[in-house]
Amino acid sequence: MIDKENLYFVHISIHGLIRGGDLELGRDADTGGQCKYVLELVRALAEHPRVGQVDLLTRQVIDPKVSVDYAQPVEVLGNGAYIKRIAAGPRRYLRKESLWRYLDAFVDHALAQFRATGRLPDIIHAHYADAGYVGSRLASLLGCPFVFTGHSLGRTKRERLLEGGKEPDSIDRRYNLVARIEAEEMSLDTAALVVTSTQQEVDQQYSVYDFYAPDRMRVIPPGVDVSRFSPPGEAEMPDRVVSKIERFLDDPRRPSVLAIARADEKKNLATLVKAFGESESLRHQANLILIAGNRHTIGGLNPGARRVWTELLQLIDDYDLYGAVSIPKQHEPDEIPAMYRYAASKGGVFVNPALTEPFGLTVIEAAASGLPVLATNDGGPRDILGNCQNGELIDPLDVPAMTRTLESAVADRERWSRWSKGGLEGVYEHYTWQGHVNRYLEETSGLLESIVQPNLITEKKRTALPLVDRIIFTGLNEDLLDGDAEAIDEVRQLVEANVAQLGFGIASGRSLPAARELIERFGLPQPDVYITQLGAEIHYGARLVPDDSWERHLAHRWEPEAITDALADVPGLRLQEEEGRQHRFKISYTWEAGVAPRRREIQKRLRERNLPAKVLLSDGFWLDVIPLRSGKGQAVRYVSMRWGIPADKILYYARRGSDHEALSGQFLSVLGSDHAQELKPSRRLPRVYLSDQPNFRGLLEGIRAYHFDSHIRIPRSAQGLPADSDGHDEAVLSPDVVVHADDED
């Protein structure tokens, strides 16, 4: 039973650098407003009397190039709020586009942490697509409500970059947008609630997604820490801030045009410089102040920031803006409020020219400082300026129009005063964290009414599953077993000789009776765990004790009749009629290549009808539709969590396309040499050992390669290390599991 007066929230924000103090905002493209938003939300949420604990899960980074703060496993924020850092991928810092192959490892380590602490979250809230992928999988497995906030969306970004002249192929390669958009679709599919900052996000950005469901979306604007921001005269103006700005300027008395953003192409700072430089009146009657992150040298920046700064400096030179533009190299986070006050004291304006702005926290900060705003017409500023009446929207791609708006904004002093006053009043009326948290709890509390979570931590039935510390899982079909009697016999002897510590399980698309018949006919070891019907059923031991909790778990949002109706007229799909093929949690078809639509198109068809499900294609012939929470990989993770078997002590033998989701993450996986075409992309994943042998001989080779019956070792050939790897294993291991180079033999 959920205690609604002692709620446990888990927020997930994976990329960037997050710590409790001295946020390095603008250090790179991944450490920006989202990091600040999530941190402030977590702190504000933890202060509410109904909330007992809030954890912010982010990626652990152990890298001499960044502070040791980001390596600490746990950071206490106070009032029951914590940052908990999860190992995933190489230890070093990675940009978000490089994290996708390591997200399943994040899932597995997060599960292990929940198991270790002995408490499951009441709500999981993920921020951005990468965390959405992780959060949706965790919530599906743990049976808790999932909340999603996209912050910025892949489809919107792609559209804007195309409008800016970028080539489609280069966009997808550079930003990994295919994976990102698919993760966003999965997150929207899974989410019980989508929290947005503005109505524009709901109407224009999310609406282009297949799983667009406005009835599950709520606009809850973020707050701002108004204690840090104030108009001129209400707080001191530090000399060091004034000096940093004015040392570049010939006449500091002019109105200031201030921009504060990361050195990121989508922040569109170059267009602002062009708009300023094109105006003779602005060049001679105003100053441009660009706060675009910190830099020691241009060459020392990451490639994206280096490109931005190179273009900015070239434009400054082309327009000869020397003496009229200030570009401080360094600033501290606590100096930002003073920079807003400085610009306000000069009668200036704040400009946010971003191509798209999901919310626009800087717009609110400027408003709280009495500084009028000119902001992009794409995203959150629409709502903010509508609420606060403190500025004007601009087209981020129209340089002449931006120039005219800038000229008017600094020249009309009566309107400037009206805008300044409107911003100050509007912030206190619409944008405080206390108001945000109150509304947030109203919306999320309703999600808890009908939740029945599987008790993965304390509930254990009396079954034949021994207290093993490791387990082997394999598929089950005749072509796997036929002609491999010798290998089967060796595996059986190995399992029987290590019965006290080594378990054996099957993960199959077959029915339970069909699986048992094959086990008996070919003399396999007696399974401790039966995962059958592609994860639709879990049974334990010789007594075949069913896991009723798992079945209740799968029923969530599963509508088999509606799915069957939706696919009834699809050419090339035929329901399988053989006995045992269909199950209440599995709809099985034959798929005719060249006639039937591709798997993704079938998935899209279901999404458009708001029917959440997974669509699996195996061996180029079998197509199965299963619940979103189901699948062989998810079922194995459930067993791992429930029985306390670490993921890195689970060996999974894969040959079929339906094994794909079990190959990413912390499992020790083996690919038989006769694996299906659908599994070829998985060959370079971490923890995947490619066997030279087919059938059951491939499993036996994998057991030996991992030394799975003794002191487990991960051969280098199974580490899936990319070319630029630092050579470290991709995640923290159980204490008695080690990484080894391939053995001499």
C-alpha cells in the first residue's frame, strides 16, 4: 500500500554534469537549463510535507577532465533529497548522443540500487529522451506510474535544423535522432502523465508524435528561485561583474542587449550578432553582451562550442563591433543574477534568439530582474510573455525583423518601463516553485489510486528456485537442440555439479507444455525458471509455481482485442492457428516479406490508435505483439530483481530476433554463430560474446569464455569497446566479477 504522506519520487536526468552546488551551466551543450530545472524541482519537491524522499538519478562520471564531485555515488541535498549517480558506459564523460548503447546498463544498475535500498519508487519521472528510455523501462518493470518531460524534442529539432539548411543525413548521424525519436515515442507510449512547461509544446511539438495523447498532458510551468533575482537597487552590483562586462566597452552607459546561453548552434547567438551588426543605430547607441559559457581557449572547447565561438568572433570582426560587444571569458553561476541587474540598470533588454526553446528559464530570470525580454516565438516564451506582458516575440530566423525589434525595444522608454513592471509582477503571480510543486502533486497523486505494484523486494513464494548466485538462460527450439547431445550433456553435468550456486532457466516463445516436452525429449537440465510465450508467463521449479504478480503486471494497458482488430486488414499478416501459438499476453502472426508492412510501420499503426504494445519480428517470418511490459529481456530482469541475482551474473544465450532486448545492459550475453539476422546489430554491444559455434555448442563455448562456473571473467572480445574506449569496463561489476583480456587458449 502506498503511503501518500511519505511519497518516494525518483527523477532521472542522465546527460550533462549535475551536482548540488556550483552548477557548470554552459560548460557544454549538455549542461544547461534542464540540469538546473531538475535540480531545483527535486529540492522544492523534497520540502513538501507529503514527500518523504526524492532521488535524482544521473550518470556517474569518473574523468580527470571534470570535478571529482561527479564521481561521488551519493550526494546529499538535504530535506530527504539526494543525487544518486549510476554507472553506465565508459567512466569518462560522454556527450548525450554517445550514451544510447549504455542506457540498458543504467537500467540494470538502477534496479540493483532499488533492491539494495529495499524500497521501490512511488513515481518515476524522466527528463529528456535518454532518461525517458530508462525511466519507461524501469517503470514498466517495477509497476509504478511513469511521468515524462521531454524538455526538447527530436522531431522539432530535426525540423528546425532542416530549415537552417542542414542536410538530413548529417543531422541524423550527428545527433542520433532516430534513436532519440524512438525513445520519445516509447516514453509517450508508457507515460501516465506528460508534464510540459507550455501549451505550445502540447499543441505544436508533441502533436507530431504517433503517441500524442493530449488528455495525458498537463502544463505546469517551472518555478524560479526569486530570492536570487531582483531588479536594480534591491541587491548589490559586485565590482567584479561590472569589471568583467565593461572592460570590453567604449561607452558602458549605453543600453545593454544581453544574451545568456550555451555556446550551442541551436541557441542561435550568431543570428543575434548579425541582427545587432546590421543596425547602425544599435552599433553606435547600444552594447551587446554575450555570456556564452566559460572558456579558457577557443581550441580547448568541445567541437560544437568551438564552431559557435569561431563564427561569433568572425561576425564581430566582420561588423567591426569592437568596443560595442562584451564577451567575458569566465563567469561564476552566482554572478548571473547581477548580470541581469546590470543590463536592467542600463535600460537594456534580454534576448533569447534560440531556434526553439522548450520553456525559457532565462526569460523568467530576466523578468524577475526587471529586464524586458525579446524571445523566440518557438516554444515556452509564448506563454511566459503572455503571462507577464514583459516583452515581444521574435522570429529566430528573420534577421531584418530581429534588427527592427531590437531598435524599437531600446528606444521606446515608456514601453520599456511597462515591460519591466509587468515582468516583476508576472513572475510572482505565475512562476514560483511552491506553486509548481503543489500543482505537480495534485496531478501525480491521482496516478497512485489504482496502482498495485509487484513486491519485488520482499515477496518470495516457496518454490524450487534454489538460492543460487548466478543463472544461465537459453532459448528453446528443436534446431537449437537437435544433434547436440554431447553439448547438452556437458551443460547438464555442469549445472548439476554446481547446483548450490548455478541456476538454469529457459526464455522461449513456446508454450509451457511445448517447452517441457522439448526439455524431457532432449535431456536438458531441469529449469529453475521457465519464461515462456515470449515473457507472457513465468513459472518456477519442478512444481511449475506460476508468478501471479508478473501476470497482473502485464495486464496494464493491454488491449488484445483492439490490437487484433487494428491489424485485421493488414496485408501479409496472418494469425497463427496452431495450438499453443496464441496467449492472452501474446498475439502471434506469420509475416510475409514483400507483402506485409515493415515492423516499424506496424508499430506505428498501433501507436496511432493509442494501443501500447511491443512488435517483435523473428527469423524474418514470425511477428508477435506483446504487452509493453513484456518480453524475454524484461522477464529476465524481473527475475533478477525479485530473486536478488545481479545482472552481471546472468548468462543469456541468444539466437532469435526476440532475444534482442536481453542483449543490451549488464547481462553476460552469448550470440550463437547461427544467430538470426535481426541480432547482427547487437554484435558490438557491451557484454556480447560472439561464439564460433552454433546450437547448444555455442552456449557451452560462452559458458567457458566467461568462466561462468567458477570465477566469472569478461573476455575483452565480449566488452564491445568502441575504438576510442579508455579500456575500462563499461560499468561497475559485482565484487567477484572481473574484466580479463582474452585467454591465451
